[in-house]
Amino acid sequence: MRRRPRTLRSVAVALTVLVGLGAILGAGSSRAEPVIADVSEHFIGITADFTGAKILFFGSVGGPGKLVVVVSGPAHDISIGNKVQRAGIWMNSDSVTFKNAPSFYRVLSSEPLDEWLPLSVREANQIGVEYLDLQPTEDIGSAKEADYRAALIRNMQNKDHYGKAEGRLKILGGRLFRTDVFLPSNVPTGDYSIKTYLIRDGRIADMEVTPLNINKTGIGAEIYRVAHQHGALYGVAAIIIAVLAGLGGNAVFRKS
């Protein structure tokens, strides 16, 4: 796991205190129950030796209540296949594609959500993987859809792309909060949103959205860009390189 410099963590903690004091002193502002949140790093660069990252998410609230943080990655069409065994060999059978499914999804809270957050709030705001609006691209029937939906969630959880961290969100003095967001080595790239919900009396009193961008950097980013923007050229170049490598290997073998 990549470790951030100790000085950066000190700055982040100091900012947490300053932000909290600002929120408390400005309690009479136009937002009656504000949530102020930020992240220690708004950009995460993916290099060839990237092994994952941990970022500090912190902020303050303008009044009493409980908090839920939802981290969502870019939405894509995601397909899930059904493996069957034929002649002793496991292979993919039919597959189902779910449209606009989040490529990354994580919920962080101070306590288990089912103990205090009303079901209606979770459903309306898609808080929890079981409440994500995952819709197949075609009608496959409710029973089959439920099976494939469960398989998709299970597959994303196995990749560490979907999950929850109940008890990891720390609230300090009733006003300041902080938590660590863990990103695996295979984290999807793109634009992320981190939503912070302030819940009071079973309702959302306020919500703040914090942006996060994760993208490839260095030579890996250039190879990725060429492969996706010039697929045919990339394929031809890969074949030429493979042929030249084979010819070079044969020449060395003959000389030896």
C-alpha cells in the first residue's frame, strides 16, 4: 500500500481542525446544517508499479447528526457471464449486461446502517450495494435478473471494487470527522464522487459532493491512450514487434 508523507498527513489534520472551526463560527450562514468535506489528494496517479493507495477524507458538520460517506467510481456498462461445464471444461454461457453500473462503490459509516438509517432513505439514495439501480440492457425476467444482479455484485466485491466499511468513519467532538479511503491496486480509472450525507431524525439534513480523479500516468498512460484511440495501429505495431523479437531470437540461437 502506498504511504503518504508524514508531513502531508499533518497538514491534512490541521486543515480538518481549521475547517471545523470555520463551520462552527459560521453556523449562522445561509446553509443551516452544512457539511464541509475534503480529501487529502484530489488526483491519484496510476503508474506501472502502483500497489494501491490510502487517502484521508475529512471535514466538519454544522450540527448534531450521523454521517454516511459514499464513494462512487465512473459508471459503465458491465457484463456478467454464466459459467457452465461442458465436456469437463468450464466455459462462459449466456451473459447479461447492466447499464451505467458504478465501476467502484464503497460505503463508509460510523455504525451499521441497518441499525439507524431508514430503509426509505437507503433506497431513495442508493446507499448500499443492495439498493444500487442496476438495470439490464434487455428484459430477462425478474428471477433471472435477480440472479445475475447478485452475481455482478459478488464479482465486484471479489475484485474489491464494491464494499462497505462500517465503523471506520470517526466523528470527533460531534463536529469533526475523518476516515481513510482504501483504493486497491486494480482500482478503475476516471472521475469519482465522494458524497457525504448528514442524517438527522431519519432524514438527510445536508449533502456534500467531493471530486476525486484517478488516472494512469507515465509511459503506461501513453500506451493505454494509443491502444484505445488507435486500436488498429496499436495491433499492427504489436505484431511487428513480436515478429522482430522472434527473428532476433532465432538469429542469436543460430550464432550460438
